[in-house]
Amino acid sequence: MSLAERMLSIDRRIIFLMIGLCTLIPLLYPVGLAIKVSPEVKSVYDYIESLPAGSVFLLSLDFDPASKPELYPQAVALMRHAFKKNLRVIGMTLWLPGTGMANEVVSRIAREEGKVAGKDYVFLGWSPGGGSVIINMGQDLYKAFPTDYNNQPTRDLAVLNGVQSLRDVNYVVSLAAGTTGIETWYVFGKDKYKFELGGGCTGVIAPGLYPLLRSGQINGLIGGLRGAAEYEVLIGKKGKAVAGMDAQSATHFAIILLVILCNVFYFSIRTSGKTAGQH
Amino acid sequence: MPFEVIFGAWVATGLTLFILTFLYEDNPLFKIAEHLYVGVSVGYAIVKTYDTVVIRLIYEPMVKQGDWSLLVPLVIGSLMLARYVPKAAWMSRIAFAFVVGVGSGLAIPRVISSYILKQIEDTVRPLVSLATDGSTTFTYSLLDPASNLNAIVLLIGVVSVLFYFFFSVEHTGPGKVVARTGILFLMIAFGAAFGYTVMARMSLLIGRLSDLIDYSHPEYGRATWWLLAVTIATLIAFRARRRGTEPPQ
């Protein structure tokens, strides 16, 4: 058996180990590679930056714990930015399994930034229906969410003063791991109630959302852990996403190297096979 | 540090390591974690749905605020349960008809507007731009999505991919060239999607390993190290036991 044949039939657990080490070593010993901010992430940042204090910012955390590594850092960075700008923050989720985690991130960041529940922010929780919830919120926010996550009547909350429906919200960002998510917010929300919409998403669904970005249906897109790292750089508060970028680059480099090596071995076997056939 | 945080860290660490053992081979530790994941997810969904839908959205508004109009959706929703009674199963069709009718009515116009009309509007772009003095200009930048060159690339891509999926005409001669161009565009799209998927999966691994590193610190009782040792020892024990029960070759 030639070297190429041996390499192509290598135990896949060796490859798993290699990828694991490529991830682990940069996490333990970070290099601090430069992070360039993309225009789509900058658009979200710029829009929040342009909002005057007291504007209403709705963050819909439409993901479950399975997508936490990618979308949780995005949520943290966006919440910190919104609180730094003294925006009134409304948190909610359209994904039932993510309710507890969404409440935890909203209340934790608010606490760290010295914000008060009911006055500076509210977490509405989850309500069934997906698109129907958005339509309902567009007609009357208090009918869609009569109480917040902590069972406080939403009509009594100071943070919602002057907010009757989605038309009174200045900016909505949906952090989505699939459907229900950004598209749902566009189809049933922005298209009808005319608020500005931005998005954050997992890497898997990002390519499918670029057409919405290009056509202006969303004004910005934070894609995956990379997007979260770019946002952390923009707000000047480096967190878990920036810490993971060295590991991301190392694993990508390893995968590219493996793809090239596999092709080289494959073509060398094919070439040697042809040569043997000629003889 | 509060006990519940430390306990949570130990549970998260243990389950992460159990799931990762699948990369070595299928084993009972992986099965335990897998079944726990399914069970906890379903249990959580049931409790949250009951609390939000039954208590907060139905019981409290009706009983505490006297909003009895909610009886209408409640009755329609309850008809779904009629499927479990064979003689009354037909009644569930009323509920399903309601759901399908309302869902289609809400979704069809909005989806056509958002996905088809808006996207066509964005796809049909001028191939040359008009300057303020009335002359025409052409921008060549491939990096600018709004450049005229990219408008031509977009046009070729859309037409060739649509032609590739047009099976009523045999793809021969010039048609073959157009269809092949369509395949090229599709391959680039699939490549981009795959690249993003790899990035996403690596991000998940980074997330789990970051947590494992955090939980290896003394304030968490070095959960990662202890549970890693337990996991490896258990795997060795399972392997030894399996060897003992395997019939001789």
C-alpha cells in the first residue's frame, strides 16, 4: 500500500483529534490575529449608534441553546451597545426552548450595565405562533404580551411608555438560528409595520440571508461567531467571540490543508493507477 | 460562587464530554447524554407551553379579567384533540381547516411580496448607470455589490441557473453552454454555503471547548479534569467488558 493510499484510509479519529487540538491550543494560547470589520456588521452598529437615547430597541433572541456559541456573544455585544447608548430595550424570543437562556442573557447584561427591569428594559418572554405573534405585536403589543416574563403587566412598565405596537419601535434585530427568525420578522413585521430591521444569524443560514441584505430588506447582518467578534471589536469590549477567532482561523487552516492533501493523494493514486494500466 | 452555578457547570461539563465520546465510538455514555437531551428538551417545552399558553394566555385573562371571547380559539384548538376519539375524529378537520386557511391567507400575500417581488426588484438592475449630466457610466468594481459589472454577473447567474432547471428543452449546443454556466454558479453557491457551515460547526466546537476550559478552573472544583478522568475510565471499562463478552474469533 502506497503512502497516498494509507493516508486516504487513515482512521478518522486522528482527524478529529487534529481538529480538536487546532481548536484547543489557540484557545489556551491566543495569538490575537487581527479582526477586520465587514460592512454588513458595521451597518447594524452604525444604526444603533445613530439612535438617540430613549429610542426603543427590540432584540428578538430567536435561537435555542444548540446555537449558543454563535448567537449568545452576538446578543451580549448588542445588549451592551444598546445599554451604553441608553436605549430602551425590549427582549423577547420566538423560540420556546431558548426562553430561559434569553432571559438569562438579557437580565445578566442589564445588571452588569446597571439597568433596572421595567424602567430601562423588559424581557417579554415567549409567545406561541411565530409570524402570528409579530402580526399581533404590530396591532397591539399588549395583547400579544399582556405580561412580561416575570408576570408583570406590560401596560404598567415605564420602559414601554409610548409604545403601543411595532410601529413605535425604532429598531428590531432578530438573532436567528433558522425559521422562525429574520425572514419571519421581515415578512410579517417590517414589510407591514415599516420599522428598520437588522439581523444576526448562525453561519449555516447566513448565505441564505445575503439576498435580503443586498435588496435592503434588512439593513445589516451579523454572521456567526465571526460577526459577533467584529461587533465586540466595534464596541471595544472583547469577549468570547474575539477569544474564539484564533481557534476559528487555526481550524479553517487545518481543514484547507486537509482538503488540499486529500486531493493531492487522490490524484496521485489516480495517476499511478493510469500508469500501471498503460504498462 | 453559588452552588447552583457550580452544579450546572458539572452537569454541562459531564454531558459535553459524554457527547464528545461519540467521536471515539458509540457507547452508553453518549446514549445517556443523548436521551437526557431529548427528555429535558421535551419536558421543558411542555412546562413552558403549559405555563404560557394555558395559564397566562387563556386561564388568567378569562378567569381573572373576564375575557370570555377567548373561548372561541379555545374551542377551536380543543377540536384538534378530537383525533384521539375515532367517532369524533372528523371534528378535528374544522380546527385544521381553520389553521390552514388563516395560515395561507396570512402567509401567501406576504411571502409573494417579500420573497418574489422584492427579490425580482433587486435582481432587475440597470446594466449601465445614468450620470447627472445625462451620460451613461459603467462601474467595474467586483467588490461593490451595486456595481454595473456585478449587475451583469447577477444577470448571467440568474438566467443560466433558471435555464439549467428548465428541462423542457434538451441541453445541447448553446443550451449546454448556458446550463454548464448555471452549474458553475450553483457550485459556487454550494461552496459558499458549505464554507459557512464548516465555520458554524467549528464555532460550536469552540464554544464547548471554551466552556470546558472555564470549568477546569479551581472555582468550579476542576470539573473538567475530574469528569474527563471519569469518562476515560468508564470508556476503558466498557471496552474491557465488551471484549470479555465478545465470542472468540
